[in-house]
Amino acid sequence: MQFDAELLLLAMAPVFLACIGWEAWHLRRTRPGARLYSWRDTLCNAALALMQQAADKLAWLAIIPVYAVFYDHYRVYTWRAGWLSFAELFVAQDLLYYVFHRCSHRVRWLWAAHVVHHSSERMNFSTAFRQSLMYPVAGMWLFWVPLAVLGFPPKQIVAIVLINLGFQFFVHTQAIGKFGNRAGSKLGWLEYAFNTPSIHRVHHARNDRYIDRNYAGVLVVWDRLFGSYVDEDPREPSVYGIVEPLDTYTPLKVTFHEWASMARDSASVHGARYKLRALFAPPAWAADYHARLRAGSTATLAHATINENNDIAAFSARRRP
Ligand SMILES: [Zn+2]
Ligand SMILES: [Zn+2]
């Protein structure tokens, strides 16, 4: 029987659920009162995971033939099947994941899908389940097209994408400290090579020092190479969540809130240039815009349409100070 790569994450579900059970039990013993799990948050995360898995299964049906077109007609190389080509595929996809992830934090259209993953104020293994069914609409799949052009077969592309995401489940935890911090530990090198719980906790934080950092999928070398790496500082605990907090546990609202907000913003500004900014500027553009709208009176708000004189675009697009 041939293994269906698209079902890889579902096949790993028992491992994921066992980890969640262990972590909830462990944290209740070691950090009583910290309430690092909540039923409502965990159930919402689980519902989001199921919705995303169903949507993904359908989306692959449409996307795999597109990869096949690039593979069949435009590939520049033909790899001999084996461990070497698997290693090449793994490294190439992990680099593209870094690019995709960084773009997802800098382009609102992509952020509208990715924000779902960041919108919980808790950080535990179940946070990894918190995914958006809108990734195929946002265009995540486009980032893997170069793999087909490089000569990797479509099914292998799907498998490596899911292996990468499967690995990332294990970095969503507060139960594991920074590797190498304990005297005598020989695991410190892991923090230099791989995405780890410590590194990914930073990624989920909205502290000024941490926000929009550590985009790694599996290998953290990309963050270190491209200047987006920040160390977890024990003197500054992470504050999890997003700049404009989301006050709901309803999976559909969590999934679509940023798309709705983007549509509202795009409708409320005048001129193609500003409408495009509402869709594709960094997410901080929207946060600044909303802050400005909140600061204005209702009357002003009606005229808060942005124009050359009232140039919100001049606001810093950066989310860091
Ligand atoms: Zn992210
Ligand atoms: Zn994450």
C-alpha cells in the first residue's frame, strides 16, 4: 500500500496528542497556577487544526497538478532518487519556508492567514495546531514552486512540506528550557543548528525585543545568516499573542478576522495606492491605521480616508521601535 503523503500530519496525531497530554500534566505539577493550558483555547486550536487539514487535503488536489506542470516541462535538473536528493530537498524547502515565513510577517495578505497561528496568548504544544485553512488562498503553495523547477517530484514536495511542519509541532512548548543552559549539558549546539522551543517562544512573543524574529522552520541557520535571530532572554519573559489581541475562541472568527479587517480597511481608504497598501503593506500599517481611527472622533473617522495630506503611510511600517 502506498503511503499518502498528504495524510502525514494526521498519521502523527497520536504522537501530538500524547505530547499535549504529557505537557499539560507536567506543567500542572511544575508550574501550578500558571494556567498554561485552557480548555477553550485548546479546543479552539484542535478545531482549527481539523479545519486546516480538511482544506489542505482538498487544496493539494488542485496544487499537485500545478507542481507537475513545472516538474514535467520546466525542471532544470533530474535528481537520482536517494538520500542525497532528499537532503537537498530538505535544505531547499527549509530555506523557502524561511522566506515564506518572513514574508508572512511582512505582507498583510500572507499575514491574514498566518495571524491565526499567532493569535493565542498561550504557548503550548496545542498552539502548533492553531493553523489557518486560508493558507492555500493566501498563496503559501507558490513558495514551493521553485522546488518543482529544481527537479523535485510533486509528491516529494508535499511530503517535505509536511515533514517540516510536523517537526515544528515540537518547538511549541514552555516545558523544555533552552538547550545547553544546564551545567554539564552537551546539547547547547542544538540552539545553533535547529529551531528549538526557546527560539520559537521568542517568535511567538510580541515584546518589542522579540517581535518579528526567529522565522526558522527546522534549521535556525537562516535566521543567523539573514540577521533575524534573537536569543531568549531570561530577564525578559515572552508576552505571547498579537499586537491587536483577538478576544474570541470561535474558530471561524479566528480564521477570518484579519481578512474581514483587511477588506474593511481597503474599502475605507481612497485611491488604488492606499487600497493596495491595506492589502499588502506590513501588518504594522494596519495596527497604526486602526490606532489612528480609534484616536479620532466618529466625525473624523468618516473622513479618515487616507489621502496625500493625511498620510498614514508615512507612519513607520515597522513593528519594532
Ligand atoms: Zn510566524
Ligand atoms: Zn509557531
